[in-house]
Amino acid sequence: MVNEELIKKRKKIIDELGGLPEPKIQNKEWLYLLKEETRNSILVEGYFISEKELKEVLSGNKPMTRTEEEAFNYFRTASFIYGLAYENYKQNEFMFGIPLIRQINKSLGYKGEFRKVKIKIAGAKFNPPDTYIEDWLRIFIKFIKNIKENFNKLAASHAFFEEIHPFEDGNGRTGRIILNYILISKGYPLVIIKGDDKSKQLYYKSLEELDLQIKDIFEKFKSKKPEEKEILKRLNNIHSKILPNLILEGLRESMDRIIIGIYQEKGAKLEPVSKLLEEIGYSSKSSRQLIKRGKIIAIKVKNKWMSTKEIIQKLL
């Protein structure tokens, strides 16, 4: 399990290297992350696309199936929105509001209009609000503008958006893009919420853990205007374990890829982690445990953990 302190140390390394690189497809590490996020985010919703198929879709060489269209829309939307987030980061500002939320949903291929009908979230222990959707979203916006670099509150904000469920369709994908918009705006790379069955069930469980803590708020304001002060107080007091850990682990993988990519551009060579650890007096058998704990900056290449001499000792 990766702790928050190790993520902040990685952030310091990125800052010392000149800051987060611009999220553009010409950067091979960002392109990899954007592709993987696209494939996994739509997989959470039940759409599977292989790496090869996604590459063909992005090349625009053939008509698209429904799944391919979902992937194309997600990749295109995420690329544009993360570019905006990067400008927030460079300007040390945070521009966010209802128009952007609606545009994300619309760019994903949906209406971008807030629902006017009742809706039931599969597996949820409560019903989302039927009225005052924009008022709920304004509270959500105010909450995220004050979370700073608190990963527990970041997790709460993501669950809160999904609980509001403002659109008829596309709420999951919209919410995950918003989550990464927040992170990139603060100088972190994106998080990939993995879509395989085991990871998806853990993700849903993490949302349920948060649902249970604030479901009575939705019941209390079921048919009346939500009270900002009371709801913000409840959101600020939420404590969760699963989703913050998923975010931290996702950040570890993305940050390691970004850091190693920067060093490779400077001429550093990738070598097996076990070999590099032996050279500095560690047992090669300890590499797996050190990586699991987030003490080693490394990436997996063809099922082998790799790093560079320049960064192997950075967090030890």
C-alpha cells in the first residue's frame, strides 16, 4: 500500500525536474496514460476495446462500432479537458464550474443536459436527488475548490458527484474525467481506475463505502433545496479508506511513468530493478516488496520491473 507521503515525495521530484509535462499525445508517456485511461474507463462501463483496436480507432481508418465510438469520444474529451487542466496548473488557477461539467458530458457523446427524471443507481443504497440538481452541483464545486491536496476529500468529492448523478447517462465517465481534471490542475498526472472485474468491484465498493456515510443527507433534502453549510460540513468529516488508496496507487503508477520518462529523455537507461538493488547492497528478492510499498520508482516492461540508476535510491 502506497502512503500519501510517498506520493508527495514523487510530486517533489517531478517539480524539481521542471514540473508536470504537458499532457499531449506527442509525449509518449502521456499518450500511454491517456490510452490506458480510455480503455479502462469505458471498461468500467462494460465496453471492451483492445490496444490494437484503440490504435486503429485513433488513426481514423475505419467506421466505428458503438464500443469504438465510446473509446474515441473518451480519448478526445480527456485529451482536451486535461489540456485545460494543465493550463490551470501552469497559471496556478483553478477554473471549474457547471458549464465545464456539462461540456464534458456532451463531448462524451451525451446530451450535456441535467436530468429531469428520477433515476436509480444500480447497487446504490439510496436514490439520487430528483430536484435542485444545479444547487447540488454548486455545493460539489465549492467543496472541490477547497480540498487542496487532501486525497481523502478528493475521494469524497468523486463519490459525491456520482451520488448526485446529474445526467441521465455518462455520469461515471464524466466523474472520472473531473477527478483527473482536479489532479492535473494541481500538478499531478492522471489516475487510471482499472476496469477488470476485480478492480471494478473494488471501485464500486469504494463508492458504496462513501455512499453509506452521506446517504441520509440525500434523504433529508429529497424534495427541498440542499443547505450548503450542512452538506459541506458532512463532506469535510467523511473518512474513507478504499477510494483514497485506489487514487494513491493509481498516482504511483502514473507518476513513476512520468518520472522515468523524463529521465529517459535525459539519456538514462532502463535496467532491471533487482539488478540495480543488488548494486547498492539490497537483496534482489526485496524488490517486489519495496515496489509494492512504493519505495521504488519503477515501471513494468514485459512483466519485468525496470528503473534507472539515477532514481533507484530516491525514496529508499
